[in-house]
Amino acid sequence: MILAVGLLAASCGGDKAATENPLLQTWNTPHGAPPFDQIKVEHFLPAYEEAIKAHNSEIEAIVSNAEEPTFENTAAAYDRSGKLLAQVSLVFGAVSRTNSNDELQALEITTTPMLTKHYDNIGLNADLFARIKSVYEKRDALSLQPDQLRLVEEMYKGFVRGGINLPAEAREKLRGLNGKIADLQLKFEQNVMAETKAFKLVIENEADLSGLPEGTIAAAAVLAAKDGLEGKWVFTLDNPSVMPFLQYADNRELRKRLFEAYINRCNNNNNEDNKAVIAELVALRAEKARLLGYKNFAEYVLEDRMAKTSENVYDLLNNVWSPALKVAKQELAEMRMLAKKEGMDEELQGWDWRYYSEKVMKAKYDLNDEMLRPYFKIDNVLEGIFYVANRLYGITFKEVNNLPKYHDDVRTFEVYDKDGSTLLALFYADFYARPGAKRGGAWCGRIRTQGYDDNGNYIPPIVTNVCNFPSPSGDKPSLLNADEVETMFHEFGHALHGFFTNTRYAGIRGVSRDFVELPSQVNERWAFQPEVLEVYAKHYETGEVIPAELVKKIEASGKYGQGFKTVEYTAASILDMDYHIQTEVPRNLDVLKFEDESTKKIGSLKQIPPRYRGTYFRHTMGGGYTAGYYSYLWSEVLDADAFDAFLEAGDIFDQTTAKKFRDEVLSRGGSEDEMVMYVKFRGSEPSIDPLLKNRGLK
């Protein structure tokens, strides 16, 4: 079942909208889950329009209240407002990012400026801010509870950072900048999706498949058949297709062709080219920062993050860069030696790295991904993930088939707390790639956030894990490589954060971007623990538990390739920062020259481009991780130290440590400063040493 589509409705009025539009009705579904089987594309625009009207009415009720501003009638009322709009947006986001089509993309273009204007109208509402400011200024005399005080302070700060104190003329200019930035970010995202979808490497000669694993070949044949190219093989720029090709294909010219297509997405001087988008976007962000009184956009962003300053970010990145580059050069030297033995006299290039890295790992450790895949059936990996969550936190999972889904690929689960009877959350698992319909990468999303109804009853969240893993092919199930297994554990760490977060107020439910990766990255630490592998790593045909010999090889090779991984990630993080520390950005910024200078100044290897070049760097140019891609590394400092707490307890499933991590970190949302929460869990701030050690860089 795929979400039904239809013509977009222009508008919908009041009662009729509520009675005919499922997005505006009470959902009589199990656990109040969205009725995806009833929702059509034509329902979204009227739902957005009605939800915006409802939100405006709620804001007007706060502003027109004749009573003196109090926490309850102002701060709490504002925090409660906009629930319908937030819910419509969550449902739309779940569908548009995973099951997109031309109509949904057109709708994004329509709704993005609507929403930007709406939230600017609220964020720049002087009368609303006057009431919030009144509560803020007398907060110490109101006998507020800690979470209430945090809400008031964060709410006030949000309005100030949003430009409410600017003169009227500057506020209007800010509105214009916000609108343009939002439109450009959307255009960037849609260009990447279109360019990724457009490329296909069609192979007709079977000899050109030399070196490729059987599963990769079979998947390419399925893609070809879908395109009406029976008897041929198609490779795309989606990771399940491109990465195995770069790892295993013996045909160097074809590796080059696919590699160059991959790193030149939206850099082809066509309608989907993103260079001009980047130049304008970075310039507008810098202009917005100056208007708000900041030196540059990075300074504006980081003020509200754990890192606080760009100097702190660069210090972290530079401390990792030097040892990582040294290890990467050692890896390159090993590959050169092996390539030369095989008769390869040419200098190694970017399209050679994964290919020869795989060969070196096989030669050094007698191990490669294809030896492990049979033991990493996706269903078994999910069982291992659930096993770890149960051992740590006592929660249990029940797969159910009565929840409406936005796509047949999705599996749905009820998640119960350790008492076995309390519904903690609903979990939607959407693991398989859908080229052209699903955005690339992997993420944890929300279809409904945790909260409380008007009677104080708990509303459990609906959390999603979305990935782009290989689909089953014929009788063969989806088999993952080690990186994909780690990704599954990573995204489920975010899901655990979503399950456990329990705050009274929406405004303090989230955490800063450079803290949000802590729960996900620490959860990766259990993926390849021997006692965990024994539970889920079973051969998909025989059921044989992964041999102890293979487990030892996984342990021995665990740090191999970290030079490459750390260099490509850190280079991308530095590029992100370099873009956003600019104080003045020329509108004709030469993006390619800028990026070349960014990598040259740090002495990067030409064989390792940044993990994301600017033209397809969604994290920063699409928003979300703007001036924040460093966050994964920042959080890794925390997660390496956090996992050490379990090791120091002598048991990776130590219940005392797990309970403390849940209570002090996972359940708190943003109800307290993140470092304060972390220190309450760990006892002290972390150092970078565990990170360097775990990556084999020290």
C-alpha cells in the first residue's frame, strides 16, 4: 500500500474541512496513530491552512488576555499552542521524505513559504513577546519548578535570537531573509534528490561485473528489470548500489565513472546545479547573522550549542585531524604496496580507495564485508538491537499489523516499558531504499511527539527509523555489511532517546544539535560486542551463530580504515565551518575554488574528498546541521567516555549505569543544560582521549 495521491485542493473551509479531511479529525485508530490509509496528498494543503488558522487563534487568545501575564496563561499557553500544525507537519514530513513524488515536491514548494511566514509572524509578534518578557523578568519571584524556569528562559531566548528586539524595518528585512533561506534550502534538497535519481550506470557486458558480490549483481539486475532493461544491470548513486560497486568492481574505468558521478552531484551546470544556490544561501545566512548582531552565521548558531564558539569547534577538529591524516597516509601506503604487487603502476585515485582498502583488509585480517553479510540478516540485526535495549532498560517490543502505514515496507511495533504493561512508544521501522522516492541517508524521525493531553494523560511518541539498505532480492533476504549494522544501532539509539524523553513542556523536549548524537553513537558500542553478536549474528541459511574466529577478526580489524573515515568526515566538518565563519560573502562566490582552498589548507589527501562536497552536503546546506556537522565528533567525545562508564562497572549491561544514563540523559530532553546532565551521569566532563583511542588514532 502506497499513500494515495490526488489533485491538490486550493483551500478548505471550517466544518467541512474537519469532517472530510482525515488530518483534521480525531484518529480512531489503534493508539491514535495517523490513518495513512485514508490520507491523500490533496488533504495536506487544506490541513495546513486550517492548522495555521487554529494556531493564530491560540496566539490571539494569549495576546488578548486581559489578565496579568502568568506562567500558566502565557508561557504554558504558548507552549501548548500549535499542536495541530505540528502534527500535520510531522505526518507530511514522514511521507514526503520517504515516499515522495512530483505532487508532494510541488506541495513542499507551496507550504515552505507559508510556514516560514507563519512562524515569523509569531516569532516577531511584539504583543506576544511583551507578555513572555513580563513572565521572564519576574521568573525568580514566581516559585517556578525547574522545568518551568527552563521553559521560560528558553522561550525568552528563542524570541530574542529570532530578532524580536530589532527595529521594525530590520524585522521586515529579517522576514525576507528567512523566506529566501527556507526556499533555497528546499531547492537544494530537491536538486540533490533529482540529480541522484537521474543517474544510472547501465552495464550490458557481464564481464564488467567482475569482482562484484552475487547479491550486488542480483540487486542491479532487479533495478534494470524495473527500468525495462531485462538482461542488463543498473547501478545508481544510492548508497546500497554505489558503495559495493566502488568496493568490489574490478573495472577501474567504471569505478571512476560512478565515483565522479557521485561526488559531482548538482555540479553539472544543469537545472539541478547547486553552486549558485550555495553562494546565495551562504551569503544570506551571513547577512542574517549580521542583522541579528553576530559576527558570522557560525557565531549565531554556536551560541546555542554546547560548543559555544567556532574556536572550540576548530580546536576539536584540529586535534583529531593531525592523527587521522597520519593514519590515512599509512593506509594509503599499504594500498599502494598491494596495488603495485597486483601490477597497478598508476597513482591511486579516489575511485580506488574503497577497492584497495577492501583488499588490504582481506590481506591483513582475512576479512571483508562479504564474509560477514550472511550473518547480518536485517531481521536478525533488529532482534539484536531489541535484545540490547531489553538487557539495558528492560523494554520489550511487540510487532503489530493493525497500524496504518505510509508504505508496505514499514514494520510497526508497540514498545512497552520494563513493567511490561505501560505503552512507552510506537516504533516504525522503514529500512529499504526506494530510489527516487526516499531521500538518501538514514535518520530517526517522529510521526508524533511525546506529550500530555488536556487531562494529563500521557501521549506516547511515534518514532521512526528510516534507512536506505538493500531490499530483499528473490529468495535472498536483505543482508547488511558492518557499516550498515552500525547504522541500524546508531539510528535506534536516537529512537531510544525518543522513547524515553518525558517532559511536560514541548519547548524543552529537544536538545542541542551537538548533544543529540550522544544517545545514537553510544548505542553503536554494543553492535559488535561478542556476547551481543552471539545473539543476533546467525547465518541466514543455516542459523549457525557467527564463528568465534570471525568475531576475533572483527575485533582485530575494528580500527582499520579509521584514517579514511575520520579524514573524510573531519574535512567535511571543516568545510561546513569555513563556509559559515565568513563575515562577508560575495554573491558570486566561486564554490569550487572555495572548497578546494578549504581542503588544501589542511593538507588533505586528494584521494579523500570530504564526505560531502558542498553541492550535495544536505546536512549543512539543507539546514539542520548548518555550522553543526562537527556535532557527530563532539558527541563522540561524550559517547566514548559514556561507554567507558559501563566498562568501568565491569559489565556492558550494568543495570545501575544503564538506569543512570536513562534517568540523567535519555529521559530529560532539554530540561537542563546538556553538560550539567552529562556530568550528573558521569561525574565529570569528558576528555578527547577515549575518542582517539577508540578510533585507533592514539
